[in-house]
Amino acid sequence: MSTLLHIDSSPLYGRSVSRELTAAFVSQWKATHPDGRVIDRDLNATAMPPVNAEWVGAVYTPEQARTPQQRELLSLSDSMLAELEQADEYVIGVPMHNFGVPSVLKLWIDQIARVGRTFSYGEGGPKGLIRGKKATFIIATGGIYDAQTQRASFNFVEPYLRSVFSFLGVTDTTFLTAGGTSALNQGKDRNAFLAPHLQAVQTHAQTF
Ligand SMILES: Cc1cc2nc3c(=O)[nH]c(=O)nc-3n(C[C@H](O)[C@H](O)[C@H](O)COP(=O)(O)O)c2cc1C
């Protein structure tokens, strides 16, 4: 039985392009995996504190030596790590905010990037410990940042996610981007805008 971890990070819910596209991915995935299990993690509905000195201290304390308070401090991170470990596949919805990932997604990354759990340092340098997973990132951006365009270098979303996930061991990644969503605010028809992106997402989800 396959397990899909479905993560969203747009605060806009019903108006969100990335949420609509991840939902289409999940429906297609369920159709091709009738016995599959989906874990939903809505980062806008998850209270995640920023990491602080106590949290870092708990991470670097060997597991057997942790105090009850340190265990409690790491409990949210432990739950989110369990979701990553249980799933075989990930679909992650990402709105571009200020040229990067939204703050809730960064908070989640800070919770799951844990020495000894998702990466380690050895003689050969850092090693990612999340192995054998496939990840699809569905990104929505107001502007257009395609490789050959003037604003391409402003896009820190895809390069950042590619780097951080490969650092953690997830190298089988696909990036699907719906660029130019600001046209929707200028009256472009939503269905017409979404149609090619829904098609791309459904086609890709069928290959999972
Ligand atoms: C707080 C905020 C910051 C944004 N920053 C950018 C930006 O830097 N560049 C851009 O092209 N669009 C930006 N946008 C527009 C979003 O990327 C766009 O609305 C996209 O559709 C968001 O994904 P969503 O529809 O899933 O929420 C921003 C939107 C918000 C709400």
C-alpha cells in the first residue's frame, strides 16, 4: 500500500491556485491507488514555533539523555518526521511569497531538517537520510520567472527547494509551476488559466 503526504502552504484556501492543483494531484493519485493512504498536512492550520536555543539544544542532546521537557519540545517535529518517513511520495503546494517560499513552509523545513534524523555529517560530508521518496512541488507565482526571462534570477523558490530536499536525500523531484497568476486579479478567466496546469498535474500524477 502506497502512502502520499499532501502538504499545502497557501493562506488563501478557496482562492489558492497551488491548493487547487495539489487537490487535483491527490484526486488523480487516489484514482490510481485505490488502496493508498493520504496524509494531509495543512501548514496554515499547524501552529509551528520558530526554532529557538532550547529546541536546538534538545536536537543535539542524545535521544536517551533528553529530559521530558526536551522530548515535549521536539514532539511536533517528531510527528512531522513520522509523516515524512511513512509516506512514499510527497506533493507539496507552494505559493511564491516575496520571491521565496512562504514562512509556514520554512518553519516546517526547520522542524524536519534534523541532524541524525534527516541528515548526518560523516567523513564524506553531509548525507541525506530520507531515501527512496518521490516529491512533486506545485508552485504558484504571481509573476513569470521562466529560465529565459528577465526576472528568472528572482525565483528563489525552486532553487531553494531543490537544494534543501537534495540535502535531505530527496533527489527524485518534479517541479510544476503555474506562473502569472496575477492575471487572475486582472480579470483572466480562472478556468481558462487553470486548464493547462490541471492537465499537467493530472498527467504527472498518473505516472506515480
Ligand atoms: C504575501 C504575498 C507575497 C507575494 N510575493 C510574490 C512575489 O514575490 N512574486 C510574485 O510573483 N508573486 C508574489 N505573490 C503572488 C503569489 O505568488 C500568487 O498570488 C500565487 O498565486 C500564490 O499562490 P496561491 O494562489 O496558491 O496562494 C505574493 C502573494 C502574497 C499573498
